[in-house]
Amino acid sequence: MQRNITHLRSKRFLPDGVTDKGLHRATRHRNFPILGFFVDNWMSRTAGVLAAKYGKAYRTNFVTYSSRLVVTDKDTFREIERNDDLFGSTDAHEVVEAVFGESSMLMADGRENAVRRSKVAPAFSPNVYPFFFDKINARVIKTWTAVEGEVNDKGSVLLDPIFRRHHLSIIVEMKTGIVMDSDMSDILVLRSSQAEKPSTHRPSVRFTMLQ
Amino acid sequence: MKARAELISILKDVIKRNIRQNKHLIEKLCEYGDNLSFKGSRDIKKGEVNMLLIAIAESDIDLAQDPEACPDDLRLLAELILFLWTAGSSTSAPTTASAAFEMGLDSSRWSRLAEEQDTLVCAAGSVEVTYEQAQSEMPLLDSFINEILRMHPAAPGVVRRVTDDVRILGSHVQNGEIVYLDYTAAMRNSSVYPDPDTLKIDRFLRSEGERPAPGVIAFGPLVSPHRCLGEGLAKILMRTTLAVLLRKYTMRLDPGQTRKYAVVPDDSPR
């Protein structure tokens, strides 16, 4: 057992210079080979309320996925995201790659990610939001006026598809200048396939407006 | 995939048209570079610029040449726009829907949020939402949206592939294995967010003497090279949409509505 731990210790854990809490804190007892194992184990099991049931990290085996480690700790997320040479986005998102291409923002790590982000970042800078705000506002008012009209006609309206079209139209207009008046939501590949099976995160909201 | 190829081709045409029609504006944007701002760039008018023009200015596309001469840059930009369209709308739309739903579910939430908007309307003397209001003058609505993001994040987590053997919180993960960062579970951690399964619209409100809850992770960890770029924009969009609703209308949730959707996936700890 001791050899096993030593073996693991000799493997790379995190790049040098990581002194933050989170991952590092969870392994500092590994300096004491045998005792450290139990201390680590005990710490990861008792820290936080989540750990009472599952721990901050636990293994899961979905039917459709291979075995994976699920991490539920905020501080650990930060360490993982910072060390993206060890925790890569590349190859991790099969679906994303198929739909958006391997050059998608989600697929890049390290320097490549930094370069790609820096090219898009000026378009997302808060300094430029006021350029777009009037368009957002006008579209919001247009959407709610349309909802009002529909409620007056039918008595109630399902807001979920309206929000989908509303947000898509604003984003399309801000990003390309195209004013979207027809329903373009079906041409997005992801959207049309998602529409067939309702997601647990996607509420279907039907409202009646009171004048 | 065929639809995707068609869309990419349409987007390439949109980019080319934008370059053709707005060459001078893009050149101006190139000059400003990172210094572009609404206050500092007076020669650029409101509504004249869109995000694509800024992205073209920042891209490697050479304006002096025919865009067809650099097909790779053109394709990359078209793919980027497709990604941003989907990433932007497929996350903010369900969050707005969740927010509207939770507002309709409890009239006290509705009245508190409407009260904040009424105060703003009275102070400004106009029912129009202004940029300044949407940006920073609606703390309660902002806290409510954060709470919705905490309880019903549109992106419940991300995956990473490990590139070397590693130990994470006591578990050994082999090179090539997948690690799932479960945002939903982390944002229901009672040691970070007390009483995590209860929706508290003022959870993220800053009040004197009390520490507000730490921010949400729905957009990724706070200092992460992968944090969502569109966070600020998405929040302005959601705040404006909900503010107009609260200012102009009163709503009632359809009696047939249930809150069945609001479940944490079974594989996540509560």
C-alpha cells in the first residue's frame, strides 16, 4: 500500500507553484505516506455537507457515459480551470466538436484559448454595451407587445418558445446586424434536436397576463 | 450536419457583406482596438456597430484583400458566430423562462421586484429602461437572477479530459479520463449557500453588516480562463427583459403549471 501511495506521489499532481487552497489543501497530508492517506480520506469525506453523502468528488457510472469523476467543490473547480494544460477541454466535448467544429472556443486550452479569447473579448467588453443597448431595449419592448397581443387574442401564452426566439433574435442582431423577424430558431442544429426531448432544466412556462 | 454547413455558408456571406458595406467603420474599429468604448469613441454612432464588425476588426482578415483570399479566417469567424449565437441564446432564454416562472409562482416575489422597478420609474419619470438602470441600478432583480442561475443553471457543468495521472480530492484519475465539474451540485452546497434548496430573492443582495453570498459559478469559476465572455451582456439582456415585464404588466401563472422541471439531476448530491 505504501508503495502504491509513493508511486502516486511521484506522478505529477499539479504544476509547480500552486499554493492555493482547494486541490492543494486536500493533499497536503500526503507528505505522511500512510497516515496521510487516511487523513486525506477523512478530510474529503467530512468537509462540507455534500461530503456527508458523496464527498467533494465521487465516481459515477452513467449508462451512456464511461466512468468519470464528478467534482462538486467550488475551490477545486478554480484549480482545475486554471491548470488547463492538465485538465484539457480539447477532446472533452465530442458533441460540441461535431456541431461547432474543432476550432470552437470551448475546445481550446492554454495559450490558444487566451489568443482566441483576446480576439473576441473587445466585442464583449462592457465599454461597448451602450452601443447595443437601444437595440436590445427596442427588441424587448417589441417582444412584450407581441405577447400582450397574443394574450388579448387567446387568453394566455406559452412564454418558453417566445423567450427562445426573443433571446436568439437579440443575439443574432447584436452579433451580425441581421434583424430577425421570422422564426429562425429551427435552423439551429442543437435547438431542433433538443426540442424533441424536453430537458429537466428547461421549464415550460405558460402565463396569463392581467391587464 | 448539412444544416450546419448551410448555416456556415450563409454566415460567410453575412461576413463578406459586412466587410463590403462597412469597410470604413471596421478600419475605425481597428484603430481603436482594445480602447474602443462608447464614451471614448464619439465618432462611432449608437446602433451603427455590431459585435461582428468588432470581431472582424480583431480578426486576421485583411481588409485590403478579397475575404475569399483568406478562407480559413472566414470559416473560423463564421464558426465562431454560430457558436456564439447558440451559446448565447440557449442559455439566457431558459434562465429568463425560469425567472419568469419563479416570479409567477410566488406573488410576494413579484411584488418586491415590481416595487424596485416602480421606484426606478418614479425617480426617472419614465417607464423606459435606461442603460444605467440595467447595468447597475437594479440590485434586487440582479440578486434574483443570480439566485435563478444558482438554482437552475442553464449549463449545469462542464467536462475536462485529464492529460496526466492525477489525484483529485483523494480520488485517482487516470490520464485520458473525464472529470465532470458539477456546477449545479456546488451551487447547492449548504456550507456555501445556507438553506440551498430555498429560493431567496435577496440572497445576493449586499446589505450593511451582512456578507452577501459568494457569486454564482453558473458562468464558470470567477478567475478562470474559461469563464463565460457573455456574462455581462447576458445579465443586461435578462434584466432588461424582466424589468420591462415588471414595469408594464401584471401576470398570473397558468393554473396547469407545475414546478416539476425544477429538479437537480439524480446523479448530483443535494
